[in-house]
Amino acid sequence: MHYLNVITKNYDRVLLGAIIALLVLGTIMLYSASSVRSLTETGGRTDTVYLVAHLKRALISIIVMFGFMMLDYRKLKTISFWLITGSIVLLILTKIFFASRWLFLGPFSFQTSDIARLSLIIYLAAYIDLKREQLKDFYHGFLPPVLIIVLLMGVIVIQPDFSTAAMIGLIGTIMLFTGGARLPQLLATGATGLVVAIPVLMMETYRRARVMDWFNGNQDTATIGYQTHQSLISLSNGGFFGLGLGNSMEKNLFLPEPHTDFIFAIIGEELGFVGGVVILTIFLFIFQRGIRIAKRSTDPFGIMLAIGISFSFILYAFVNAAVVTNVFPVTGLPMPLISYGGSGMLINLAGMGILLNISQAKRSVTAKHGWRSMLHD
């Protein structure tokens, strides 16, 4: 099968606008959510410690996004194996030398699981492009990528970071299903994974306590359930229209880390239900544009890349919102482009850059027998 896509300058400007809008809203809300903590940590000298750090990281991440936007995404296919191999090595080194999920290189630090997530999406997209017809064969097509996913999940779990490992497993499953893997094989693999994952989840005392308290209705509001309890108070304070930008009460050291995993609670308190819906609608819109890009692509690698990046983005956003609203127990997953954090923003905007690059690919030459979009098979 032969196909040729030509990279033009006609990238999806609507998608780019939505990304920038989300970044701007996120920056405003991060400043509001972190201002009191900045004042406390600096003895009242400044309320912009986290804002300045966030803006520096955002600038670097935007440059990276535009870099990937201009780079032909198809070149990533040739290095997909080395990306996934390097990610596994980085995960292992992080555990060996730092016994945590963070790798420290001088003044820089980054969460290696974020790199692994994007690397896995690129690897699976390349693998499915190469062996899509063999995916229904358990041993020669389906099993190899599953083993890679399991290996990544295992290394991330021992960092420890169970929630990220679970998300990587879910993203990988979605990509394999979309790429043509047989549903019975996926269901059997998923059932086996749950048999292993549930004991692993309950193995750590803090994870078990979180899950059990969630099942019991967050009765322990003094310790384990304190953050969730304060989050719900924050959302309740906001009501439908919110208290107004900058008027959150929970950020006054009641809600722990209001600028990271629970920033959506501050959004709900200051901007109300309406503000929360606007933020989630932007996420949904970006997801819709990503799937639209996948549908319009004639390149199997580009299709799978767009699907993986789009689902990764939306899943992180809605799982974070579900945690803040107590639909899920606390996971520690950030809200993309909203929560404070450098490596997450860098990887998410790199993914958006790749997505924008795929949107520039225009059909110029079709295959002799054509290429039916994998989304319609």
C-alpha cells in the first residue's frame, strides 16, 4: 500500500486557538489558586512565585509545541522503538537513583512517566501501522505491544505511581482496539490485568486507605478524606456562578495544594458551575478536533497518533475532574495545561504540536486500492 501526504501550512487554527485559550485560562486560575501559598512561602513578599515558574515552563513548552508542529510527524515513526526503549531506561534510572517518580538533572526535574506516556503512543501508532493486519494474531501481532504496555505499567507502579500506570494501560487498550485488535483478546487481557491490578492497588497502605474511605463515603474528613472534603466545600461555595475571580476561600490554606491536582475545585469556587463547564467544554472541543484530524488523515500512523494523543488529553482532564467532584477516589493525576507542573505541560503541548502537524497533512496521492480510514473499518 502506498500513500503520500504533503505537509502544508494549513494547520488547524481552530485547534491552536482552543489550546491557547485553555493555556490562558489555566494561567489565570493558577495565579489565583497559588497566590496565598506564594505569600505564605515568601513571608508576604510576593504572590507570584508559582505564576513566574509556570510562565517560564509555559514558554518553553510552547516553543516545543511549535517545534513539533513544524517537524514532519512521520519522522517519529523511525525512532519509535528507541523512544520506548529510552523511556523504559529513564523509568528504571529514576527508581534506582532517586527512589521516586522524578528524575533530577541539576536544576531541572521531570516526571519520567510523562515521557513514557507520549513515547508509548508513538510506539503503538508505529506498531499498528506496521502490523495492523497481524493484530488479530495473538502471539505474533497482539502480544508484543501488550508486553511493552505491561512492562511500562510495572516499572511505573514501583516508582510508585499506580494511577499513571492505569492511565497508560487504558490509553494503550484504546489504541489497540481502534487499530484492529480483537475484542475477545482485549477483554481477556483486561480481565487478567484487573486480577493483578486490584491486589497491587490494595498493597500500599495509603492507596488502600484512600479507596476504602471513598467507598465509605469519605467519612474520615480529618486525615485521608480531608482533601476531598475541602474540595467539595470549595465547589459548594461556588454554586452556579461562583464567588468571583480571586475570591476563593478554600485556597487560604484550607485546601492542600490548590494549584496542582485540585485546581479544578478553585475554578468551581471562583467561576462556579458555569466556569467548570466552560473549561471541560474546551477540553471536549480539543478532543473533537483531534478525532476530526484522525478521520481526515490518510496515513495510518497519523491516524493512530491523533487518536492516542486525543484520548490521553481528554482522559486526564475528566479523571481529574472526577476526582475533584468525588466521583473517583484521589489519584494524583493533574488537569492538562491547567494544573501546576512542568513535565506534564511540556509533554501535553508536545502532543498538541504533533496533532497540529498531522492536521497539516493533505491528501495528494491515494493508494492504488485506496486507504479506508481506520475509524470507519
